[in-house]
Amino acid sequence: MVPPPHGGRLGGEAGTREFGWSMPRGWWTRRPHYFWYIVREFTSLPLALWLLWLLVEIRRAQDGPTGYHPHSSLGFVIFSVIVLLFALYHSVTFLSLAGAILHFNVADRPIPSQLIVLSQFGAWAAASAVVGFVLIYFGRT
């Protein structure tokens, strides 16, 4: 490796220089693709808050049926619906990328990416149906 000129200091005799450019604050609002990327990354925050709330509710439920009163306020219901929409957006955008991420060959022929994406959405629908059935079945008993 060649040592830097001027006595070992980068930037010459005048000292080091700093690169003064920084990312503009509204860079993600300039193009719709950037905006929806940031929205997708943001969706994890409300989902994490809702899951923390769920952990608190699970802890409260350990007090037994007499000491537990689930949240059914309008604010909690609205927050849950908004978080559901964020979770759906996050899931749909993630599963839509499955064709670009997953590559399978059957009999040395590649499976089309659209078929992979469809299979992922089908698996999601099947899992949702099973979970919904279990919740409804055990909720009645």
C-alpha cells in the first residue's frame, strides 16, 4: 500500500476535507416507488406496537376470568383495523416478491415465477383458513 502524500495526512497540507453532501430530508417523496418502499418499511412499527399490546393482554389474562377485561374500546378497534391493513400491505408486498426470490426446478425445467407467487398466496389463504377455523371452533367452547 502506498502511503498518503504530505507527511501521512490525507487531504494535503491544509488538512482533511469533509464531504458535505447529505441525503435530502424528503428524498423518499420524490418518486412513488420510494414512497411506497418507506411505507412498507414503516408498517413494521405499528405491528410491533400491537404485538406488544397483545403480550400485555396475554399477561393480564393470567389473572383468570374474573380479573381480565379485554379491550373493546373504539380506539383499540380502530387501531387494530389500521394495524391489520398495514400487516396485509406488508404481507402482500412480501409475497409478491416470492417469484423473484425463490427459484425451483422440476425435471430440470424452471417453475414460472407467477406460479410460485400464486402458490405463496394460496398457502397464505390456506393457513388463514385453518387459523380462522381453529379460533372460531375453540371460541365457541
